[in-house]
Amino acid sequence: MRLGADLQAFAARIGHDFARADLLVRAVTHASIATPTRPDNQRLEFLGDRVLGLVMAEALLAADRSASEGQLAPRFNTLVRKETCAAVAREVGVGDVLKLGRSEMMSGGRRKEALLGDAMEAVIAAVYLDAGFEAARGVVLRLWGNRIGAVEADARDAKTALQEWAQARGLQPPAYTELGREGPDHQPVFTVEVRLATGEAETARAGAKRQAEQAAAKALLARMENPNG
């Protein structure tokens, strides 16, 4: 099998020359267009998630030799979460080469965060199976770039930080409520409220429910930690 021009250009963008073209084709094939003779990328996604995790764990240990497990874990989660994978996927144009069924394509599948993140993990697995761990490691470190060095010293997500703040004061965990969803299915905007048992609340809007929850939690935590700010 030979790669088409679009996949050849994509391979060049990620910096890997595939000996087995079929691996890259499979990595960008969504379940919506899969057939018995054209497998989708779900198994590769599963493997790529683990390869990415090992690369990031090694990189974080090397970057900060004095960090505790409690410091490393949130940094790791920040670097391997689906939103980060999707952001990297957008930078290298994964959406442009995704192979999608008609319905998924019509619903904006090339821009969906989950599809992009999954495909990015599948691409990592394809490189790993094609050329081994060192090749996959090189691709990941190159594509993630300064994200590794720039990850916050304490990258706990805002929801976790707010919950810990509440628990330290004997409060129930914060409650999250979806107040609304607007826009088309392929480009929704969620409005979410987070509220403490004591009544304080904040709302936020974002293109993914999880992002809206995080933004609301961050705003409320900032207000509670700096009430006079």
C-alpha cells in the first residue's frame, strides 16, 4: 500500500516516514467508515494512549528530578488528557486527513475534540508499531514540544483544586449544573454553573462541557481564595 498525497504530507508534518503505510491509514480511519476489510483506529487509540503515557512519564521525571509523585501526577494528567491530544492534532492537521463516514463528516467530525484526540493517540501507536518505541518517543516529544517544559508546577485541574478547597473547610463537594447548550451539534456551546454548599457560585461557557466546568471551577476558586480581589 502507498500513501496518498494528503497522508504523505501529514507523515512529513509529524516527522515520520512510514514503512507500513497501512498503519497510518488505519490510524486515521474512524469507526463511522470502517468495514471488515478496513479496520478503524480504536485498537490503535488504546495502544497509543499507553505509549504517550510512558513517554510523558519519562519526560516529566527527567525534567524535574526533585518533584514528588503528588506534583508529577497532575502535570502528567495535563499533558495526556484528551484536550491536549486534540490541540496537538489540530496543529499537525489530523482533521484534514481523517477518514469519516458521511454522517460523521456532515456533523463536523473533523473538528470534534474527541475524534481528534483519539486519532492523535492512534497515530502515536502507528509510529510505535511501524518503527518502535524510540521513534514514537521522538515524534511525541517533537509534537508536544514546549508543553512539557511549560506545564504548570502544580497542574491540578481546577475542579480537583476546588473540591480540595471545599473539603478542607468541611463542605460538601461542589455541585455542577448544565444551564444550557447552544449551537449546532458539531459546534456546541455549554453553559455550566458550579455552586458551593454555602451558596457561592460561578458560571462559564465553553465548547465542551468539561471545559466549561473547569472554567467555572477556576473562577469560583479564584473568588473564594481572594475575596477582596
